[in-house]
Amino acid sequence: ARELLKTNGDPHVFTTSFSIVVESLRIHSRLVVTTSGFLLVFLFSVVDYLTGPDISLSILYLLPISAVTWFVGRRAGILIAIFSALAWLVADLMWAVYYSHAAVPYWNATMGSGVFLIVVFLLSALKTLTEGLRKTARERTTLLIKEMEGHKQAEEELTKLSGVVRQTADSVVITNRDGIIEYVNPAFEKLAG
């Protein structure tokens, strides 16, 4: 992994780095990914609080939500989405900002939760579709390989039969349905002249 990251100026470094992170998440257990997701949400909520009410970091919460949803599943994604909305609400309430109505921070957290949950459901559906497409591609590839093997076998048998027809001492004439001659073997040519 370090060797891949040492390529200065290579435009594929980000892609390579991202691939390394994705593979690492895929290898680790669901518990590790979920726990890491919750820790990231906590970290983002602390940073969100420290930056104050003027700067919104709500999009950062989507990183652990997305990772947990993709690598662990929809239920864990829903849990972390709700936890993210609550963490966002706590940071908002700790700022002690005066709003036009006392319900504004709760409304904002509810709207944020809605966005987070939409992301969870969309990612979950996308993963289901992706896995279905991969399964279909594997099945079709297997069928195609079998079909190609069948064609190869038939071609080998046809080559053998063709050799037998050419080498037989008996005359062979092949015609179409209209009686037009399409093939004669060498024995027929010798006989007919």
C-alpha cells in the first residue's frame, strides 16, 4: 500500500488510495466497521461543535453513514444515521444559539435525519442492485463458457466427420433441398471424373 501511495504526480493516486480504503473496509469485520463509524460520528460532532454554528459540517456525517451502510447493511446504516442526527442536535443545542423558535434545532435535526436516512436507503438499494448484477454476470459468464465449450466440441466433431467424409472410399454427395449439389468428396470426383 505504501508503494502505491509514493507515486508523486500520478493522477491515479486518489483512485488507488480509495481502493485501498475500500478493500480494507471489506476485509474487516462488521463490528469493526460499525464501531469505526460510530467513533467517526462522535469525532465529527466534536469538530462540528468546535467550529461553531456558522459552519455546517453535516455532509461529513455522510462518510461513516455511507461506509457502514455499504459494508455492514441497512439496519446498521439506519442506526448510525439516527446517531448522527442526534449528535448533530447535541452540538446544535450546546451552542446555545438563539433561534426564532425553540423547535428550530429539533426541526433541523429531523430534516438532517431524513436526508441521512434517504442516503441509507438509496445506498442499500444500490448495493442490492450491484450484487444482483454481479451474480447475474457470473451466472451468464458460466453459461457462456459452457456454450463455448459445447461449440468447440461440436466443431471438433464436425472436423472429424469432415475428415472421414473426405477420406472415405465411398462416394459422398451433399445437396440442398432443391437438389443442387453443395459438396462432393474426392472419391466421387474420382468416380465421376
